[in-house]
Amino acid sequence: MRRREFLEQTAMAAAVAAAARPAFAVDGGPLDESVRERVGDDVRWDKAPCRFCGTGCTVQVGVRDGRVVAVSGDRLAPVNEGLLCMKGYHVGLALYGSDRLTQPLLRRGETHVPISWDEALDVIADRILANPPGFAMYGSGQWTIPEGYAAQKFMKGGLSNNHIDPNARLCMASAVTGYVSTFGVDEPYNCFDDLDATDAVLLWGNNPAEMHPVLFSRLMRRRTRGESIELVDLGTRRTRTTSFADRFIPTKPQGDLALANGLMHLLVESGRYDREFVAAHTTFRKPGATPDLHGVPATFEEFRRHLASYTPTRVAELSGVEARDLHALADLFADRSKRILSLWCMGMNQHTRGTAVNRLVHGLHMLSGHFGRPGDGPQSLTGQPSACGTVREVGTLSHALPGGLLVANAEHRHEAETIWNVPAGRIAPRPGHHTVEMWDRFSRPASEGGDIHTIWVQVTNPAQTLPNTGRLFEPSRRDPDKFLIVSDVYPTATVRAADLILPSAMWVEKNGMVGNSERRTQQWFKMVNPPGSARDDAWQTIAVARKLFERGHAGMRDADGKFLFHVADERGAEIPIWDYDHYHDVNVDRMLFEEYRRFSVLERKDLAPYDEYVRARGLRWPVVEQDGSWRETRYRFVEGEDTYVEAGKGLQFYRSADHDDRARIWIEDYVAPPEVPDDEYPFWLCTGRVLEHWHSGSMTMRIAPLRRAMPEAYVEMHRDDADALGVAEGDVVSVATRRGSIDLPVWIDGRGAVVRGSLFVPFFDERAEINRLTLEAYCPISKQPDYKKCAARVRVAAGGASR
Amino acid sequence: MPILGLVIGISPDASLDEVTARLARTGGVRCGEAAGSRLPATLVRDDAAALDDALRALADERGVLVVDVVFHEFSDVHVAPRELAMPRDRSRRDATS
């Protein structure tokens, strides 16, 4: 058989297997034998989660001669059952851009010169030792769990320095504070199984057809079977998702706050809320004098009085949602025979009232009793492969410790110090700088409060993704006292601005573990070698720690005087994992994960032993041992699903902050956005992502088919606005805010369509620095900035108009 | 020569036979036996760009609700050079206007 024929047969076999599969009925099994059978002799296959979004699809990765040559959707994976999206089926090519970083580089004047790894590690150690509290680490939800854990331990357990924060602060911090302040614990109680059981999906500023295509496909698959699923798209612009929706309800920016209040008002006013659920499972809360997670107690009567002002007329004024749509949605929530799933992502989280709107949507579901059954509840989605696993669970946030512990809590610090075997008092009690504050202080001179002098960035691209980069990123690049270290795989905008560049291994060039949006932890093994002298991020962290250890930094020793990342062989002899030649003598991921796992049981986020994840296509925590096997949890707080729920309780919010097993329904008011259009800047500007590109495009813009499909950024304009400006499709305009301006071609009635008076610009294109224009104002509780709404103006660029 | 394995979801209000016949007439497409409304297929093209175009065209076919990729062989797909020869052209937008 010719090779091409063989490959076609292989492709067809994968398609037939996926097509024939009953919809998301998981039969499990450690290996996808159908893939193995069609391997051929020269391709070795193994599982790995996709490198891109937070869905957590499993792919089978085909390797020949040390190179990834094929990917196949893993039909045994419960998340995607063999399906892959446009980015997912190109994920293997992300490794092979021609400009991979392969050697450490140090800035000398205007250029970067090659240096050795040892020299690079010395440079970092010098910077830390020169000013320990002025050092910070900035990571991401793309850190694997062991990488994030190593960084977390290095900073908080080694340097006694809490200035570590991730880019996930920019994408889902408001979801965290929403969950914690409502349920007493972070992350969704539910899971993707809801997609197979729900009757109606409310998309709150959410575009899963482009951002989470496999999840959206899971819904569409039900429609191909003739099942009825009502899709309601609540948003400020029409998207690819809208074309599949039964109803598109346009909302004004920030209008979600009024909409949620308006719906609850109608339910309470008409007596159609779920009295039994509310009485049995909830308490009421309102914000105190200072914005925080706890607020102060409130009564149902206060709640009712608060809602009274959210009449359909006022809600229409604030949110743009017409009274008939509001009533229709209220009728939907009043009908408990239907199961309703609310989904959201950045639209609700990148919001100066992000915590408040998260609380309101949780409250709406609990008030109406749409909670606790499969397909019936609120669920936030994440955009990065381990925003949940690494950031929210390992706790790589400036205020957090692993497993849901907090640095400000003395008992929690003691627990962490015990597990890390470091002396009491090693962990500093004050939270470090959150993302915006960290970069603000890095951008300001030391004489003006700029107490951060060195930032080590791993696995993210802040030069392109921070808000208001002209203020939060660029000034430090003109300050000779500030030093930027960047570990990455490609020469991103951040890499080019760095003082020290460290080449990293990516995806299947290293071992890894990640956690997706439904609490599912996944594992994979290294399959190919990284190029040149690129190395694992966890190794980089451990190697710097060793440099400091060798120079006598006390924090790099545990309570017994051993190296902070001490690993011994079976005879007790230390394995020098800081030496890359010996890094793979032992599975460092396993060692780090097993230590981290000890944290997970403290707050009932139990994880299974590492080897269970080797066998599984991910497991959703809490994972508890029962009858000799490890059982995952689909629905937390639900009797029969979650083993932590006491018998007879039905639903038990056992992590409640008040220790009363109840969740909180919050009183939250509509608050106007911090910047609104005016005569000078008359448009709303919203930013976001597109199907083809993942985040800042550093990987997907190097994949030729994806780049060809979406080669450049653009500004979506309404046709009437374009006509008024005298510009046509493709003309170049200057989009400006009070913070900066860029030139972009106009796109009218394209894939997305904005309402009149609005603009949309994606952020994947590093040549179009849209985050020079965005607002750094953030939610006072989550500290997450609002990239979705600010005031802008549009003018014809010089020579830009065609008419 | 890149190859895709696909599962094509057929709209419940479309005729599976008609859609299958129409897709099978498309060059480079080979259809397997449908499982309910889910049609397995392969798609082969000379290069990645043509493959991408063909995939989009399939998704736009009448009667097709959704196209999922389940397999991708790309061993001879060239990786993107540092800067692709893609000026800020407007061909994509022209095509949609």
C-alpha cells in the first residue's frame, strides 16, 4: 500500500470511529486501541491535552523520527471524544515555527548576544540577591501544574516573596472571586456533562463557537440528532455563535449587571422564585464599606427592596434589553421543568464589576432553583489550558498558596510551611502585588514607588496582553535600573523587549500536567526533544534556586538544611536535577505533583496519585479513593455525586465561608463603567479573540494555515458608522482612545458584527498593538482589568479611505 | 500532502443521501458510511492552504451543520517562516463583503 493510501485509511478509520461513537457515553480504558492499531510501524502515538484553550481536549500525538507528524482526536477522551477544533488539529505545527528560541540571550545595547545557561542563571541570581523583595515572577495559565508549583514554592517558600502573579489575573480572576464569595471555594461545581443534558444555554457575552469550538460542537451534535436546545446569546456584538442562536439579545456594555438584577426582580415580584431552594440552601449578603469577598449579612427583605428599582423600564435603559425579552428570559428561569446552563468567559470576567456580575449570575440560578441538576447551573469557562489547574489550584496568585490556602491566613501558612518543610515564618504574611500593580511598580522609577526592579516572565507575553501597555509595560524598557527576564519559545513582543531571554521547551517537548475548566487534571509525557538548548521552565526555576543555594541564600534550604527541591534516589543519594543532564534521571513532574497533592486534601480538592493520571484521560477533583479505586466528581455539593456531601443533605455547600452549608446570594447594584463614550471619543471599544488564533498569536501566527486564514487584526465597524465616516471595507482607519492609537483596516458585516456605535478589535496580531488603547481600570475585588469596554474614536488614516 | 479525517454533522432537516452525494462529488473528499446524522469523511489536498479552503467550503455546504476534524497528518506541511509573505492585503475581507 502506498503511504498516501495508508494515511487516508488511517484518517477514515479515525473519522468512522468518532462518527459511530454514541454521544459522550464514556467507556473509558487506558489506551485508545483503535489509534494504536492504525499506527503503522514508524509512528509512535501517545496522549496529551491540547496546548491551547481551557477545554482540555485530549489529542493522540503521532511522532516519527523525533518529530511530531500527526495528531488525532482521542476518541476515549470524555471532553472531546475524538473531535478537534481548527487550532487543535494544527497544534503539532506549533512546535515547528522556524524562529524557535534555542539559546539564552543577553541584551548588550541594542542587540542580544548568546550566553551559556550557567551565565544566564548567574545573571538571574545576581538580580535577586541585589534586591530580593524587588524581584517578581509573572507566569500564566499555560504553566503546567508542576511548573507553577515549582515557581510558587521558589517564591513563597524560598524567597519569602509573594510577588508572583499570572496572566490569568487578566482573564478569570473575577470568576474566582465570584465563586469564592458565593460558595466559599473556587471553581465550577458542575462540568461539561451539562452540555449533554441542558435544555437552554444562556451565553453571557460568550462566543464558544470560536473560543471553545469543541464544546460548542458538542451542543451542535445534539441538534444533528434532532434534539431541541435553546441558545440565547446575550452580547454586545453578533458573533459566529449568534448564527446558531435562537435568540440574540443585544446588551449595552456593563448592562449585564442590570439584566441579572432585572430578571431577579421579575422572579421575586411575581413570586416565581424557588422559595424552597432559597430557604434551604442560601443566605443573603451585601457589600460592606470596603469591597471584599465577605461583605455583610443581609435579609431577603433587603434583597427584595434592592431589586424593586430594577423595573423592566429601568433595566431596558441600563442594559438595552427590551422589556419583552426580559420577561421572556424571566419566564424561562421561572420554568423549573427546563434545565438552564449559563456560560461565560471574558465577557463577564474582564469587567470593572466582574466579581459583582459573577455573583449575580450565581444568585439568579439559585434564586430560581436552576442549580444542582445536570444541565442546570452556572459555569464559567477558561481560556488557557491550566488557568484552573495551575493558577487557581496551585495558587500562583499573589495572595494564594497551593490547594486554596491564603498567605494572609496564619494557619494556612503553617500548613504550607509544614508540607514544604521550611522553618516557621518563612512565608510572608502579606499578599504580593497583583498583575496590574506589579507592572505599574515595574514601570515606575524606584524613586516614585517603583519597588519592583526585576520581573521574570514565564509562558506569557505581557508586552502584548497587559492593558494600557504604553503605561504598564513600555516605561520600564527605558529605565536602565529595571531588568526583564523572559522564558519563552518564540521571539514575542515581550521577548524582544527583554534583557535576558531564556529558550523554553513547549508542550510535548517536556512532561506536563494541566487542569481544565471542569476541574479535570490531565497528564502527558515528553515525546520529542526541544530544539537547541531550550529547556523546561520548571528546570529553569529549580536551577536558579540551586544557584542561590550555592551562594548561601538561606531560603533555598529547608528546615533540615537540604536544597528546597531536594530529590533523592532509592539509596538516599541526592539527584542533581538542577543539572540539566540529570533532570530527566527522575520524573520531576511526579515528584513535584506528589508533594503538591498533599495540599489538595486540606480544602477538599483532593487529587489522585500521579500514576492515576497517567492511565486516565483526566480526572475531575475531588478525586477520592473508594473501594480500591480512584473516583472523580462530576458535581460538587450534590449528594450521590460528591462523597463529601453528608447522607440526606441533598445539596450541601460544605465549603461555605459561614460554615452553615449555604451559598450566598449577593445584593449588587448596577454601576456605570469607568469610561463611557462622549463627544470626543464616541464609540465603545471591545477587544477579544478569533477562532484561528490563540491569545497573542505567538504560536498560531506561526502556523501557516491559521495565519493565512486570519492574517491580521482589523476593526469591526457597523456599516452605518462606516458610511458616516466615509470609509469602506478594507479602508484603513485610525482607532484612538485616551491612551493611544493604532491604524487598522475596517471590516464590515464580517464574521462578527457590532451594533452601531461600537468597535471590536482582536488582540492576536502583534503588529496591531490594541492594548496600547485599553483601559487598566479593574474590579476592586478581583483586580481583573476591563478589556471589553472603553471610549474610542475613529478617523480616516492618512491615505486610508478609498472613497 | 496533508490529510484530514472529518466527522460531518448533517442538519436534521437535510437529506443525508443528498448531502453525502453532493460532498462525494467534491474533489479530494471521500465519504464513509454515516452513523445516524454523522458522516465520516477524509479530505486531501495538495497543500495546507488548499486543505484549509476546502474545509471551509465543506462547512458552508447546504445541509452541513458542523464539521469536526478528528485526524490531521501534516508531516510534509512546511512550517511558517518568520514572516510569511503576507502583506496587509484585504483579500480575506473582500471575499466576505
